[in-house]
Amino acid sequence: MLSFILKAMEVRFNPDLQAKLDKLATETGRPTGELVEDVVAGYFDELAQTREMLNRRYDDLKSGRVKPLDGEEFFENLRRREDELLKKHSAQ
């Protein structure tokens, strides 16, 4: 049987961040600890979503469903299109 012991954790912020947290707590009427928990939970949710998206993209590349772009070729093409647009607009 597994048992978990949850311990309180003290987090220290720089004065500017602490002031923002205190202001938000006052404005919302919520305790600062609750706000911090919401932020951390949101961060972990976002991190999990990002990891899932990156894993899917990696799987797509590995399987050949999508082809990787050559970075240098992409930026050279972008520069060429930009030059063409600038020439077109300066000729008008």
C-alpha cells in the first residue's frame, strides 16, 4: 500500500512579483496560496499539452507522414519573397 505525505511548501518571490500576487489576491478575494496553486496547475497542464503535441509531431516526422523543412532553404525562400515584394512596391 502506498501512502503519500503532503507537506506545505514555502515559496519566496521577488518583491515585484509578490506585490502583483498580493494585489491580485486583494482584487479577487482569493488567498495567495490558492492563486499560486492555480498557476502551477495551469503550468503543468500546459506543459503536458505541449509534450503531447511535440510527441505527435515527432511521430509524424518519424513515420514519414510529414517531411521536415530545411531551415536554411526556408529562410532563403522567405528572403527571396520579401525582396520580390519590396521591388514590386518600390516600382509602383
